[in-house]
Amino acid sequence: MGNILSSSSLLKVKVDRDKISSESECKYFMKVKEIWQIMEQNTSYYGFSFCTVIFRNHPKYVKYFENEAIPEFVQEAKIKKKFSIICDVMCALFIDYYDKPSKRDHILGYIAMVHKDLGLTLKDYRNFLSDVLKAIIIELPQIMNEEYILAQSTYFSIVAEIVWKLMIELNKEMTQMLLMDTGVKKCCMWNMDPESQIVYGYPVKYWVYKKRYWEYRRALWASVEADALVNTTEFNTIKTKKRRSRMKSAERRRLNRRRQIEPRKLNSSDSDAASQLQRGRARTSSSKQSARISWLLAKDRIFRERQIGGNYKSKFSPLETIQEISST
């Protein structure tokens, strides 16, 4: 099984790879090894636990495992199988190959080769391994104290950086190899077919097919996301237009109601004014009448007071008039 990385490229990541073997002398690594020895006992179970946590915390990664061309129940079985393999690979890396540089480099290179065309970033790898760590903490609460968490987190960070750098180097090497083979083949028909070359156990044709497959899927996802954005924008535009139309209709209804109510208010105000005028006139006439009566009474009282001294009996006093008639 070949490795397409050149000696210069290997030197660029050699220091990062040696971190794993150098850390193996540290007490932290024994804790990491202990964790994965437990995982190794049931990789299917723990792999499904990884799947559950990753898809729950980062649902955007589900699309990398889906395949709509197969039935749903088959798809679920394949996803479980993939995560079981992921758990197996991690067990091999942290238990069997940490002190075997050639096998360790091969498995890290294979991981990078498989994922180099998925459009993933270093942040994506860190998110993935962070969720794996969370799943381990959930499944092994009896041993995952602060020291174990720190040890596993440290090694996950190292692995993420190594795989990321290997992906960059593999992309460069693969591109150069394909360009060189294509150019030589055009000039020299006797050149060896590049498909006969083996890279990580597969012919170059296999990796070219995988590259085109993921490029197609990424383009499809980008198209779907763009359509969703356009549809969302159109929906928001239509929604805004409908809202404005409803507001205009409501405003027209309010104006119509106001126009219908204003004449009623005018009629009622006119009738109220007339009734108030009548009441005012009635109050005025009543006031005048009261004032007239008061004036007559006051005049009578003054007249009687003037005549009392002359023993004059007022004809305006009915009682005295009656008494005077009776005496006569």
C-alpha cells in the first residue's frame, strides 16, 4: 500500500506526528490508552454513542453520512457501521499504533486522504473530536475526571492538527501527480498508466472518482442552500407585500368608518346644540320669572313697611284683608 507523500512533505508534518510518540512517555498517554481499551470492548455501541452526540450538537454533519439513493433503514445501518469503523480506527491509533511510527503515519495519512475532498476545515475536525470527547464523558463517567479529560483533549487536538496538515499536503501531491501524468501521457503514449499506481491500498482512479463525487455533492449542497436563500428572500418579500397590503386595507376601512361616523357626530352635535339652546332659553326665562317675582315681593315688603307707621292695611295682605272684612 503506497503513500504519495514525498520526503519533503513528510518532513513538514514529522514534528507534529512525533508529538504522539513523545507524549507516549508522559503519564497522560496511559490515561488515554486506558480510555480506548474500554472502548475497544464494544466499538459498535460506543460508535453509535459518538453518532448520537455529533448529530445532536452539529446536525450540519449529517449530510456527509447520508445517501438518498438507498432506503432509510439501510442508510441507518450504514451510518452505524461507519461510526463503528471510526471507533475501531481510533482504538487502533491510540492503543496499537501510537509507538509504531510507520503504521501510525499510514493510518493518519489514510484518514487525511479519505477526508481531503469533503471541504472540511480544522474547526470541523475540532468540533467532531470535541463531540466524541463529550460522548466518552457521558459513557464513562466513572473514570472521566479532570485528568482524563485533559489528557484526551490534548491528544485529540494533536490528531486534528496533524490530519489537517496532511490533507493540505495530500491535495498538493495528488494534484501535481495527476497533472504530471496527464502531461506525460499526451507526449509519450508508452507512459505507465497512472491508474496502476496504488495509494493507501486503492488505485489512483478510485481517489479521482471519490474527489469528483464529493465535488459534485458539495456543489449540490451549495445549490440547495442558494435556492433556500432565494426562496427565503422571495418569501420574505411576498410576506412584506402582503403585510403592507393588509395595512393599507385596514387603513382604508378605518377611513371609511370614520367617514360614516363623522356625519352621525355632526347630526348628534347639532341636536345636542339645539337641545342645549332650548334648555338655556328655558333656564333664562325661568331666571327672569324668578327675578320678577323676587322684585315684586321685595317691592311689596318695602311698601308695607312704609305704611305700617300710618296704620294702613295693605291690600296685598290677604289675611289682613279677610280680618278687616270680618270686623266690618
